[in-house]
Amino acid sequence: MAEQAEDIDDIVDHPTGANSSEHDDEPSSASSKPKNAFAELMAPKRKAPASPEPEKRPKDKAARWRGALVQYINNPSSFGSQVLRVTPNTVLIKDSFPKATVHLLLLPRSEKHYLLRPNEAFADPAFLAIVREEAASAAKLAAAELERLLGSFSVSNKPRLEATDYANRPPGRDYLKEIKVGMHAHPSMDHLHVHIISKDMHSPKVKHKKHYNSFNTEFFIPLVDYPLADDDVRRDVGFQNGNLSKDFKCWRCGKDFGNKFTQLKKHLEEEFEEWKKE
Ligand code: AMP
């Protein structure tokens, strides 16, 4: 089973520094205590910490972390209800650190493709067609789960819930429209995975800038957009790093929160309450 670190970002420093957001209300952690030079001179020398065993070094830990998704492919039955569906082509799981009310990962099982980056893997049209079809089916499952969780709060869903003639129930709210299906431009996990995620970003696991911006800028590439054209700017690493460090924009109303993560999180709570009621 995967190691229980909260997220890959707790282990790996992102090259753009996009992990960090300005925690505008957090005090600085740097200690400014003045030092006493004499006391320091007389104090017993501290031993240098022993260098960790090779397998305990952060780099190795990160590598194991990045490879963790293959376990669901190789041994789906050992993950209980976290695995939702296994087909000859894919394994569908619940994300362990969900960034929204519903967050699933679709893992293609093809060994020929699963270690390729999305741009490379989806250059194979037959493979892309299979993944698209299974992702569409997974999105329906995600929409049904969203309806199960939130359907009773929705005004537009009320006539459907209250209908007594089951055979002629009105359609109700279209929860499929609230689900996004796509890839991160530069995934942090090694094995190919499609995100199937509700739009709300209402989750305690949304903890820093990359968590939010990777789903709410062009860093998130809808599966329908593959294969990307050769000159598509979303292939460009510089462009994508820029997306991760952009100002926070509310996914629903578009309000700009600059670098104020705490304010964004508060606003996301409010938007969630309104969105539920639509
Ligand atoms: P990406 O940035 O596209 O590589 O996203 C990787 C996703 O995998 C994130 O949404 C993580 O929350 C999720 N994740 C990381 N480790 C695991 C794990 N061991 N089991 C299930 N999901 C995971």
C-alpha cells in the first residue's frame, strides 16, 4: 500500500515553488532569538545527524510515492472499496487525497502506455479511444455519486426527487456538467491517470497553490483536447509552470484572490453552499 504521507508534494519540492502559497495570516516560523556567543562556545558539541539509510532518503521515498498507483493496477482486490471498477483496460479508484467532493482516478492498465506522459500515450489513437470511452463511463458514475451526496440540496433537482411516478421522472439537475475529466500537464505520479473530479474544490485536501491551480488553470487539460497539436502552448513547460503560480481565481464566479489562499478557501466554502443549491 502507498505510504501514508499526505501528498507527493509533502515529499517532493516543486521546481516552480508552486507548492507554496502566501498564507497571509500565518506568522513567520523563523526564530529571531538573539544568541549568546559564550554559552554557545561552552555547550557540548552536538553530533551531526547520521546520514539516513539509502532507502530512507527523501529521494527514494519520493520515487516510491510516485510509483504508488501501479499497485491498484497489479493488485486491485487488496484495496477494498477504494477500487470502484476493474475492466480489461482500466482500474477506476477513489483518489486518496480528494481535491473536491468527488475525485476519482482512471488508471489505464496497458503496460505499453502507462509509463508514458499523457502527450505521448494519447498519440496512439486506439488507446486514446479506449481511455475516452471508459472515462466517459467513469464520469457518469462520478455524477451519480455527486447526485447521491448533494442532490437533496438542489432546487432544480427537487421535482425529480419528489416525483412519485418513477417511470416518468423529470431529468433533474445534470450532475455530469459538474464533473471535469482530464489530465495534469505534468503529473506528479508516474503512472498514467485521468482525473475525474467535481468542480467544487471543496476539500480539506486543497492545501496549497498547486492543489488549486493544477485543476483551475490550463494546467488541467481536458481529455477531449487530446491529442494536442504540435504547436499547442499547453505542451510548453514554461507556460505550465506559469499556470501553477498564477493568482487564485474562483472557479465559479471568477473573482481574483491574488495570492490570498486563506481568503480563497473561505470563499470556496461560500460558493459550495450556493452551488449545491443550483
Ligand atoms: P497528478 O498531479 O496528476 O500526478 O495527481 C496525482 C493524484 O494522485 C493526486 O490527485 C493525488 O491525490 C493522488 N494520489 C497520490 N498518491 C496516491 C495513492 N497512493 N493512492 C491514490 N491516489 C493517490
